[in-house]
Amino acid sequence: MPAPHAAIQAVSVPRLSRNEAQARTIIAQRGADLPLQLGTTAWRARLVPAAQTTSVATPGYVVHLEWAGSTFVLSLPASAAQQQVSAMLDSASLPDLPPALAHAALEASLNALLQSLQSLRRGTPSLVQITEANEVGAIALPHAFDVRLQATQGPEAIAGSLHTDGLGLLLLAGLLKGRASAPAVVDPHVPLRLLAEIGCTRLTTDDLASLRIGDTVLMSDCFIAAQRVLWLSADGHAGIHAQLSAPGDDAESPAPLPFLTILKTWTTDMPTDTDSTRDDQPGAPAGAADAATLQSLPVRLSFDLGDISLTLAQVQALQVGQVLELARPLAGAVRIRANGALIGEGDLVEVDGHIGVSIGHIVGSSN
């Protein structure tokens, strides 16, 4: 809730058509490592769609282009010509170029680039003008990109920005759609917290609010049957199919930390104990998809034996038969979660052949 007397202002959100959204996605996925020839030097370019481009150092250059009926405005730093000429001279260290020479070098490179783009058979791109950045105002084109050019044989790099209209956006996407998507770079150390789920059921918010200590909730999907199977899952939609180790014979010894044997690596298909699944189970909200009130909204009530933390790299390296260890004894209470949030604990029970959980504690309850 906003604070009293807080000023509330409408947020202006950029609007995209479906075609524009798809075009930006194509450019984001395929706009990396693009080969370019600037003068006699090979470069690699990357286009990144941006809501607001990174500012370009000024004074620099603003290049106005037209291509197949669309308008493009390329903003470059003042060092762009210096970097381009240095790359042509095998990364030679150069003094600052006179403005006229820098302008001529940049214009010559751009004209050569535009001539090479004619081979794409999308019309003839043309250079309209090159101006200094401090001579123009804001660029009134709706689509913006951060641009980075990197010389393939040297340290030279140029960072700039590109603006275009809707037609230009679709033109760029059309040129790139045949390229392979760039592989996503994900930190292998990203942690994943996986719950050792033994089953779940679905209730309405009204049913959830009515639960009391001592109530028993039957599982509509039960994983932990005679095979002692469970699901290491983060969201209940996908996870790792694992099996608990068999219990020890000495009931008086302290409960050991349970070991899990991997049966199937990451999967969306979790086998359930069909004997404990009933369509008419109490608490399963009928027509939850048609919920019309807050009281009838569906809640996923899940039951787990604890959690285990793995990095993304560890999950990717899992093999069938590998053994993992839970961080809490198996004799501990079953944890009860509503849409992932811990709300209580209980004990596993069997009711007429069906597995359920008898609630022993509810978070925040004094009853």
C-alpha cells in the first residue's frame, strides 16, 4: 500500500505490437558476432535492444542513414574514427586525428559498409549526413539498440547506439532471422533450492483458511509410495526424480540423514502413486480454473521432507544412480507449504489406503 499523501504518477510504458516484440526478440537472440568490414579491417558487431541506450561520449558523430524506406540514426563516440584508422594500421598508436581527416575516414568506411550491404538484396542503403553529436537534439525514433564493434585482429572497440523506426526494426529482424541464436551465458554457480516433495494437493483459499491443528489433508498426488520415491523440485512443475534410502533396522538409534539416489535427472514427468489419487478427494477445488472470487482461488499445498541446495552446474552434471544427502533427519516432521510458502508441519498418516498429512503445527497459530 502506498504511504499516506504519497504522490502517485502514471508510468509511461513503451508499447510494442506483436510483430515488434518478435522482431526485438530475434535481434536480441541473433544479433551477436555479426561480421562487418570497415575499410580494409574485419570487425564483429553486436546489437542489443534497449529501452534506453547507454549514453555515448560526446562530442562525437551522429550518422543519418536511409535503407528500404526506413530511417536509422547511428551515434558514435569521438574516438570512433581514431579506433577505425588504428585497426587499419595494425593497432598503431596514433596522435589525435584532425577533425577533417577523422570525418573523411569515418565517411569512407561507412560508404564502403553500405555498399557491401547491397549484397543482401534489401534495397540500397544511403548515407544522408554525418553531424557532430552536440549539434543535434534528442533522437525521435522509437526503437533503440546498444551497438558494440570489436576489431577481430586487435584491441580496437567502438561502443555506440542505433535508433530506427518500426520499418527499420522489422528490416533488421528479417536480415537476422536466418542466423543461429547466440548461446545464453548463465553463471554455473547460480544456486537452486530444491524441495524434497513427497506429494501435493490443491485447495481453495477458503479451505486453506479453515485448516486447524489435528486436521488431516489427503494428497491428490502422492510420490512417496512403497518405492520411497520423491521429487526434488523448485516450483512443483519440474525437478529431479529421486528415491529415499531404506530405513535402518534399529528404531532406537538417532535418525540418520537420508540419502537420495537419482532415478531420473531434470524432468517434468513425475510418476505418482495412482492408488492414492482420487478425483473426489476432499479439498480438491472443483472448477478452480473458473474461480470467480478470492475465496475460491486455487492453492497448491505441497508436502516435503526438507530441501537441498545445488548450483546450476551441479544439477546439469547429475547422473542416474548418483547419491545426494538431505540436510535434515528423515524423522523430522513433514513440512507443509502453500504455493511454496512454509505454513506448518505435520506427520505422514494413512487413511483407508490413502496417504495424507496430519497437521501438528501451523505457523502463527496458538491453538
